[in-house]
Amino acid sequence: MDEPTNHYIRRTSLVIQDVDGETLLLDGEGNCIHQLNRTASFVWHLCDGKRSVEDIVRLLIREFDVDEATAAQDVASVVDELRGLNLLWISTR
């Protein structure tokens, strides 16, 4: 798992569409579409290079009323998945 102080940034070469709380990402390079559920969409939109993983965990706790351990696990899982799909990068700020 990455450091909680890491900052992530979304890949900009995607076409993004928000529909009913979920996010669709059209990846022309990978020739595929990714559908993010509400939690993953929330995390995705917060990966702006300015917020750390810790910041995103705190915001997820407030938004979804979950405990810290669950929020940390959810954020780590989403970030790992999106990084694996080359949709997020570690920000060099």
C-alpha cells in the first residue's frame, strides 16, 4: 500500500461523464470504459494532486459516515485499482 501522505492526480487524457452518482471514464488509450461506483467516484474526484490519502480518508468518513478503518481500506483499494489501470499517478507537486 502507498503512503497515506501521498498525493494522487487523475490522468487527464480521459473522457469523464458523471451519471447518477457514478463516474464513467472513457480510456481511448486502453480502448475501454471504466465504471466507478459512488465510493470510487468520490475518491476519483478528490485525487487532484492537492489532497493526500489521509485527507481523502477524512472526507470519505464525513460523506459516507463510516469508521476510519473502513474508509482507509476503501480509499487504499480504490487508489490501488485506479493506479493499476493507469488512471491515477502519484503527484510530484
